[in-house]
Amino acid sequence: MNRIILASASPRRRELLSQIGIAYEVKPSQKEEVITKTVPADIVQELAYQKAMDIVSQWKGAVDAEQRKETVVVIGADTIVTLDGCIMGKLADDADACRMLSMLQGRTHQVYTGVCLAVIQNEEVTTTVFAESTDVHMYQMSEDEINAYVATGEPQDKAGAYAIQGGCAAYIKGISGDYNNVVGLPVARVYQELKQKGLLS
């Protein structure tokens, strides 16, 4: 089995990779995010690439000659939520979470996840970068429902201030696209890309 490194501390992404039987290790990127793109799909691909290449640089600078013979796959990922083409940024506090959910409730928004697969083989690096988009249709939420959900603390580290696999499932009317993409990683696409490149053996 090739060595696979997840460049993310996200527990959701770890769970998804484990769910489909991929063995991996975690080495989160600490690189400061620099956004130069304006289109959501381009932004998540840019950030996923930065995260993956940060770990590639660290790996190449730390391994010995024997380890350099290994084939290593670094998975970088980034997820954002957009409404009417505008990015819902990271949460500042509970009030910000309430604001976001008030905007999203009763409407359809988009979740974009960008993925970079950086393969180190014979000291050469090749990358595959892609993005998946999922439409999420939400039921209306009352102010009391929003406040109660935010009070659980679940929204705090989530794009869009909600977890589709958590308590907010009560308000998800439906989706169009990959469910796991909303959770944080389109694992089916990741698996297929790795399989096509012969990197799962």
C-alpha cells in the first residue's frame, strides 16, 4: 500500500477516508491561506493545492534516502459554502452563526470542496486538482430553532455554520450532488482518482 497523507485535521475527512477503507496518516497543513481567485470552485482548488504542497515540501525536506523511494500521496482539501455566489466566511461567534443560518434557511445554497492529490514518486511531484459542487436545499428555520441549534456548539468549526451529518439534518430538505462533499470530502471521486492512477495497491 502506498503511503497516503491527509493534509487536514478535520475529523470529518478522517472519518470519510476510514469509511471507504483507505489507510492514511494525518499531517495538517499550517500554511497561511492565500486566495487569489474569485470563483468558488477555483478558490477551493487553489487552497487545497496550497495545503497539499505545504506537506509535500515538509516531507521532501525531512525524509532520508530510503524513504525517498516510497510513493507518497498527499491529499489536500478545502470546503466553502456559497449563497447567491457569495462566500459564507468562517464564523466569528455565535451571533455570526445565527446570521449565516438565517440567510441559508428556506433556501438553496452551494457547497464546494476542492481536492489536490499530490503524488511524490521517484522524487518527482505530480498533482491532480479538482472541485465538486453540491446544492443543499434547506427547510425554513424559526429564530428559536436557529438559536437552539447554535447553542449546541456544533456550528462553530463548520463551513456555513452547520453539519449536515449532525443536528442540522432536521432542516435539510434535500441535496443535488454528492452528500459526502457537503460533509467535507468527495471520497468517491478521491477513490476513483486514486484507483485510476494505480495508487491504491
